[in-house]
Amino acid sequence: MANTFTINDEVSDEAAYLCETDFPISAGTLFILIFIISVIGNGLLLCVLFIYEKLTRVTNIFILNLTCSDLIFTITLPFWAVDHLHHWVFGDFVCKFMTAAFFVGLYSSVILLTAMTVDRFIKVVLHKWPSNHARKKYAVGACISAWVISISASLSDAMKVKVVKWDGFEYCEDGSDEKLGRYLQVSLLFFLPFAIIIFCYSAILKTVLQALNRKKHKTVAVLLCIVAVFFICWGPYHIMLLIKALNTNKDCKVQKQLAVAYHISEMLAYSHCCMNPLLYMLSQKFRKHLLNLLRCENVSRKKRERSSSLNTSVTQNVAFSVQSSAV
């Protein structure tokens, strides 16, 4: 979150406040750009899923929920952008609501990616799914659990933030005294799934590389790219959270270096919400669907199908009439 982990921790300390850099101004501008790209990309992806894909497929169930997770995270970006540019101006309720939305998007993404990886591990390595119906039930149950866990965890985070005034400005900040415990909670919900995913994909890659099914290779490659990009984007951010939480050096130079490193990792992390639509384009099928969508191909196809069905009906009526005349 733009405010909860940066300026917030510094506003309580005047020396740290004086060590602030101008980096958040450029970050706020970048957040607006990420917001625009994410809304367009994830919006097109949703259209492709609903128009061209079967939402009963397990992979599509996970992709649909991941896209919704990205969009939930995306709606918070304009608020953090304004916070970076002009400080917090939205009041206490919006502060809590945006904090909750931020963590819902973060937690649900990592849980859904973990569930998707475990599903692929069981299917490719263990071969223990009894039927597609059972696999679909697991996927739906995993998605529901991901949302319940992420919403529950985010509510506890949202209750701890509040709007405080410092030097004439308002900040949406963490009001609890145990910030280290909170950082550890956020990191635990990141690094534990990361360890599970590393284990699963190690076994998956070993199995797939021994197989000769090229189609399976492509499917696993796309999913692996999705997971890898998530952790490349969010990994440095969580590492910086722990460093900031454990750092006791109040030297101004050290504070500035940490602030610059943190803001870089923050912008990398926030950019992830617009990455998934680009990664899905690695799939030839998704690229084809997107081109058809942009050309309104689905509308034309439906018109052709309607025209074809109408012609078939006329032909059948004519044939029936001829047959009746012959009789």
C-alpha cells in the first residue's frame, strides 16, 4: 500500500519525515498509468473469457478469479496515486476500505496461484484426479476459500489503519504498535505459498520434461510464467517490508536509501496487476480470441449462424412442401 508502509511509518518520527525524498511524486504518476493499462487489459481478458471460453474449465475458473483479483487491486491505485501526490484527502472510511481492497487483491492472488499450482501438480505429477467433475469441485472450493481467507485477513488489516494529521497533512497509516507482527503476517501469506509453489513446479517441470506431449509443455509454460512474474514483481516488495521492519538505523542517508529501494520495489509490485493479460497472450488461442473480439468476429459469427439456421429452416420447409405435393 502506498501509504501504510512508507510515509506512515515515517510520520511518527520527525527525523525520518525530514529525510523523505521526492520519489513518491513520480510513483503517483506511474500508478495512474498502471491503472489505465490494467483496466483495459483485464477488461478485455474478461470479455474473452465470457464470450469465447467455457467457464466450466478448471483453468478458466482460476483465470477468471485471478482477473477479478487484479481488478480489485487496480481500483485502489488512483487513491494511492493521489496520496503520493497530495497526501490523503479521502477520509477515514475510504482509508479503511481501500486498505481492505488492497489486501484482498494481494492475498487472493497468491492463494489462487497456489491453488492453481497444486491442481496442476496433482494432475501432471500424481495423476490422482478421479474425474473432471471432482477437479471442478476442487477448483470452485479453492476459489471460494481464497476469497474467504483474503477478505478475513484484510478486515483485520483494515481495522488497524486510520487517518492521522502530521504537519498540516493527513495520512492513512497503520495505527497499531505491533507493525513487525503485521509485516510478518503479510510476508507469511507470501513466502509460505511461494515455498509450496517452488516445490510443486519443481516436480511438474521434471515430469513434463520427461514427457513428449508438446501441448502439455505449452500449458505448463504459460502457467509457470504467470507464477514466476507474480513472485518477481512482489518478492522484492515483501523483502523490503521485512528490511524496513527490522531496520533500527536512524541515519538520514540510510533512511533515504531504504526509501528509494522501497519505492522502486513498490512500483514493480503494483505493476503486476496489468501483467497477467500480457502473459495470457503467450497462448495462441487467447491471441486469436482477442483478435476476434477486436474485430467483433463473434457478432459476425452469430449473424452467420442465425442466417444459416434460417436458410436450413427454409430449405426444410420447401422440401416438405415438395414431398407433400408428390404425395
